[in-house]
Amino acid sequence: MKHQEVITALHNVAKPHRVVDLQRFYKTAPGEYGHGDVFLGILVPVTRTVAAQFSTLSLKEISKLLKSPFHEARLCALVIITNRFKKSKEEKERVELFDFYLDQVRKGNVNNWDLVDVSAPAFGEHLVGKKEALPLLKKLAKSDKLWERRVSIVLTFGLIRHHDLMPTVIISAIHLKDKEDLIHKASGWMLREMGKKNLIHLRGFLKEHAHEMPRTMLRYSIEKLPEKERQKWLKFKG
């Protein structure tokens, strides 16, 4: 099974008339975060269907797929390895998949918000109980590469699921000064998820940082709170 077979399968289900809308949605114009990304015109559920057909694709071939200029090909590759990671019961295989994923992040092949969000929440579960988790997240959070920084916070979703909440607090605090709205959105999203597990932690973070939080981060983080409380925190921001 070769990566080119996946590319062919994706071409077979592509809808070229959707390309323009996808390019606009994923901000591919000059100066935007997705500048230069190329689309075939495939909706995510269809890409997932193709990924299911190639679930046994080797990591060598998946690495080739992740180098594709086509956005949907990279998404398909990430769906394959993420599903494999979720299903795996063997620690050795999970370590191999996590290391492979992190390598792809560092190579710049996980390079749009949807590619991060479809993969990082699952791979974050590998960090549960690992002493290297926080140093790794901090390193990613301080990267000069946008997508590494987004991975740093979205990986904490896997920790949140296991009630390990402090990494979300720490990484969100690092991102307070980030200039990218995509980082503000992701941090607010993770803070909101943290609040579902423990409102005390969320309110503690808000009490300390609401005045300096980027407005997008603040709004995302308080989205599930009662209206009266949301207005209170928004007043802290001024």
C-alpha cells in the first residue's frame, strides 16, 4: 500500500468547485496564516472515509503523505495515525506514534489549525503521568513557529481528560502575550474545557489574568459560564 494510492483515492472524491471556499475558509491568501496551502475540494467527513480505507498504511508512506502539498492529504495522514494511536493498547507502539507525530510537527507538516485540532487532543493523552510532559509543552509554547505553539496548548486537552489541569494553566499563561489570534482561541478553548472539569481552576486563572487576557482568549474561556458571571469577567478586561 503506497501513499500515492491515497492521493489517487482523494482525487477520486474531490469536488473542485469547493476549492475556492476552502481556500477562503482556511485563510490561504498572501499574508494569511494558511498562505500557499493547496486544496482538492474535499469535506472532512469524506477525507475520514478515505483514511479508514488506508488504516494500515506504514509510517514511511504516511510521512510521504504528510509532505503532500494537498491539505486533504495531510489531514488524511493525521487521521490515520490518530485513529491508530487511539486504538493501540501497546505502549511501545504508542511511543512510536507519538514520536512520529511530534517529528512531523517539528518538520512543519502539521501546519493549519484543523490539522492540529484533529490530532493533538488524542496525542496529548500520551503525556499523562510523564515527567517530560511539562518541559515539552513549554518548549513548544515558546517556539517561534505558530503551529508548534498551537500544538502546545491543544495537547493539554488529553491531559484535561485525565484531570491533569495545571499544564493548561501554565501553557495558557505563556500564551497571554502571544500575538496570534489562533493561539488566543486555542488557549481559551482549553481553559473552557478545564473549567468543565474544575471551575475553581478556571476562576483562579481568570482572577489572576482576566485583566491581561487577549479578548478572544477571555471570551472563549468563559463561554460556558452563566451570563452574569461572564459580564463580570469581561469588566475586568475593560
